[in-house]
Amino acid sequence: MESSLKKDIRKFSLEQLEEFFVNQGDKKFRAKQVYDWLWNKSLKNFDDMSNISKETREMLKANFTINHILVDLMQHSSDGTIKNAVKLYDNKIVESVLIPTSKRITACVSSQVGCSLDCNFCATARLKRMRNLNPDEIYDQVVAIKDEAETYFSRPLTNIVFMGMGEPLLNYNNVIEAIDKITSPEGLGIAPRRITVSTVGIPKMIKKMADDEVKFNLAISLHSAINETRSRLMPINDVNPLEDLAESLKYWYQKTKRKVTYEYVIWDGINDDEAHAKALAKFCKLIPSKVNIIQYNPIDEGEFRQASQEAVEMYIRILEGQGIIAKVRKSRGQDIDAACGQLANKNEVGELGE
Ligand code: SAH
């Protein structure tokens, strides 16, 4: 296939494109014009680059392709949430979600195809991890949702959360590169403080992020501050126990002075007792933080059930009693399997793992 021999032009930096144009005997600034079309304007077609001569466009077509995502299926929830099933250049599928509230429009994007972590309560964990997403594939998900925000809500995209499929810190370089493009004026110009990266908590990578002085927000999927329970829920806790996570978070705070958010689901009979609530309050005291209590989104008939309202209130009482901010987050998009932990390419059975 001829096209597969051509290089994806968005893998090239501005400097590399400048070098390419100069080698072609063209002007250096041509690179900036093309780069602008590719990133700022998200063009998918060389022929649409209206300030580039036909000859140059033909030359570009002969040398490069523009790999881009395709929104394969768009589902609308009764609460306004939109879920995109996004087809990648190799026909793999990931999902991203647009979450509207009165004040914000948030894009929830994926960082990997599938996920390698085996969190027992998460539907994405049932898909094997197939590959990391490239920076442009992450960027394109944001652009697609930005366009949908404008089309369906006549409002701008305000926030981005890396809470879709995959573990962002296991695809660190590509996630950082995507965020660089999303925040740069040549890209979407979205402020880093409007971006949140959510992780199961990989201490080594949290320290690296602190060293890299990243400017976005950090969220940790905690779910239990007791090792035994957390390991049962999230096997990654066996190799990265809470003590190591705590140490990395202290390092994070020392370096960045930014508070973290803990995401926490309360399950019936698993972590709905006072001992768990008190352990969470203690963990929250390590560094400035707040807690988002997420409603459990059932993924099957299985062992997990949302805890009672009394248990949620008991948690809030204990946390607030210690001066910790805790908010209960209502589930969004449940009817189209777009809520936290429900992203599993249900409409694409062909992509399901074992
Ligand atoms: N791997 C990263 C990014 C995924 S974020 C991380 O774990 O943080 C997805 C969030 O939804 C995580 O906080 C996850 O713990 C939570 N989640 C997973 N399954 C869920 C479910 N069935 N109901 C509610 N939340 C769930």
C-alpha cells in the first residue's frame, strides 16, 4: 500500500518541518503555515490548506499522510453527555466523553487502547491493553469534543480530564506531548490548570511529574487507604503500596505546592465502615487534598454494589470533621455506558479482549 510508506506529518516537530522545507528549496516559514493548519486548525486534508500553493500541496501529499481519528459512533445520553467511539488509523477503537454541566464542558479522554491494570471494578480492565495512543490521537479526541461542544451546546470546551481508557502515567511521554500541544498557543491554547491527569498512583511516575514541573492537576484513584482492601480492589497496590504512594505525594507537594484530588468509590461491605473512612481522613492529611466521592457505576451483576446513603454521609461527616473537602459526584452518562469505569467499547465486540 502506497500510503503506508508515507510518513505521518504530525510526527514531525516544527523544527523538523522547517528543515524539510528548506531542503526542498522552499521558504522556512512554509513549515509554520503547514504546522498551523495541522495543529491549530486541525485540518485533515492537504487540499484544504488554502494559503499553500497547489504544487506544494501535491509535494506534501506525495511525501506524507495526515493520520487522524474518526468519530465512528456518537451516542447522546438523556443527561446531555455525549460518548464518542473513536476509530484510530489502525482501526482500533477508544472512547471519549463530553460532560456538560451548567458551568463547564469537560472532555474525558483516553490515553491507551484498553488498559493493563486489573482494577476489579472497572469495565476497561476487561479489555487487554493493546497499545499506547500517540500524542496526535489524544489531541484529536480533545478537538472532536471541542467541536461537539460548539455544535451541540454553543459553548467552549472548558476542562479536560485524562479519565478515559488506560493509565496515562504508563504512556507518560505521549500524554505530556499531547498536553504540550493542547496548552500551546499553536495548538488549542487551553490553560494547564484546566487539565487533570488521573492515575492509579504510580509513585515513580508521580515523582517524575514533580521533577518535570508539570502544571496540570493530579488526581489519584484511591478507593481505599487500607492496603489490604486497596490490593483487593486494585492489584497494582501489591507492588505500589500506600506507603510508597504517600511518599511520592509528599514529594509532589514539596515540589509543586499543588493539592491533589482523591477519587473514591464507596462499596457496600467493602469499604463502607468507619475504619475505612478514618483511614481516608488520615491519608488526606498527608498533603493538602480534597476528595471526590464517585458513585459506583455497575459494570455487571458482579460482587460490587454502591454503598448506602448513610455510609456516604458517614464518610462526609468524618472527612469534614477533619476539615477535608469532600464532594459527592453524580454519575453522568450511565444510560450510554459513558460513566466512570464503563468505557469498554461495548459496541465493538470485535475489539474485546479475553
Ligand atoms: N487509569 C486512570 C485513569 C482512569 S480514570 C485511573 O485509574 O485513575 C477512571 C476513574 O473511574 C478512576 O478513578 C476509576 O477508579 C474510576 N472507576 C473505574 N471503574 C468504575 C466504576 N465501575 N464506577 C465508578 N468509578 C469507576
